[in-house]
Amino acid sequence: MAEYEMQEMNLPNKEGKRVLYPRLVQRGQADTEYIARILSQKSSFSKGDVTGLLQELADELAYQMGQGKSVKLDGIGTFVPALTLRKDRERETGEEDSTRRNARSIAVGGINFRPEKSLVAYTNYHCELERSQQKFHRSSQKFTPEQRLQRAKQYLSEHPYMTVSDYCRLTGLRHTTASLELKKWAGQSETTITTSGRGTHKVYIDG
């Protein structure tokens, strides 16, 4: 059984009233060991075999993306590498006589994932929801800006990148406020947070 809570929209509706939308409450994480054990119970493969295959898959994903390819797995989705500048490298402006960035200044800073519609539909099929008893609180009542920054740094120490939606879940901030605050963090060199990608593919990484 999964739980959801209602969170406030970025802007009020036309009548000036606040609008809430459903947000999934994340409870725990199914890690590699757990997935390998479940798959071994459903197949003739041992837990060690499954773990080894998952590692081989991760290695091959990394190799193929490192060759400049996207990787599409049927029933799962498409993985696309995203580039960023290395730490302490200035951005190229495109202006005449400006510094041009060479390959040594650029690295893979994140990997964007686009799930297949079938994966979304199958997840929905298995998702039996009930409303969380936890009441929604504004982020200002939860964490100070310093605490939000520390939560972002902790997240990036455990994940290759962070989206604005991830930061919303970490802090309780609404999307617009979270986006503005992340831009502020990324603009301060002492935070070590920087960006990778553009537009809808823009993510935040530990620079």
C-alpha cells in the first residue's frame, strides 16, 4: 500500500484560492540486494547470478553511453548522458576572443532517464493508494535554508544528480521556490552545487 499527501500548487487558481495536488510519500527503498532476491525467487537464477547480471548491465550501460549513445531498454526506458563543465572551469560565452572549452574541461555530470509509457502504466497498475495521515506543512516550518542546503548536499553525495522535483521532495518547497533556490545555490561556488544539461533536461550535480 502506497500513501499520498496533498501539496500546495505553485500558484493559486483564477479565483485566488490555493490548489493542492497529490504527491507520493516515499517509504524506504528497494535496493539491489532486495531486487536480486525477489528475481531469484521468480526464476531459475540464483541471487548471486542476478546480482552479477545487474552489475554487467550497469557496466554495459556506462560503456555504451560513454561512446555517445543513448540506451533504450524495452519495458524500462531510455538513458541519456548529460554533460557538464568540470569544477572550476568557466563557461564558454561564444563571444569573440573568449576562452573556448576543450574536451578536458567537460565531463558526464548526470544521466537523464525517460521511462517508457508501459513502465508508468504498469507501476500505476500495482499502485494501490491511501491518503497519508501526515498533515502537510509549509517548508518554512520544516527546514531553514541552511538545513535545505545540507539536505541537497547529502542527496548529491548519494546520487549522481538532483532534479528540481527531487529538491521539492527533500525540502517541501513548492516547485517555483525550489527552482529559484537551486539556481541560487548553483551560483555560489562555496556550495559545490552546479548544473548539467538545459531546459527540461537540466539537473543539479555536485561540482
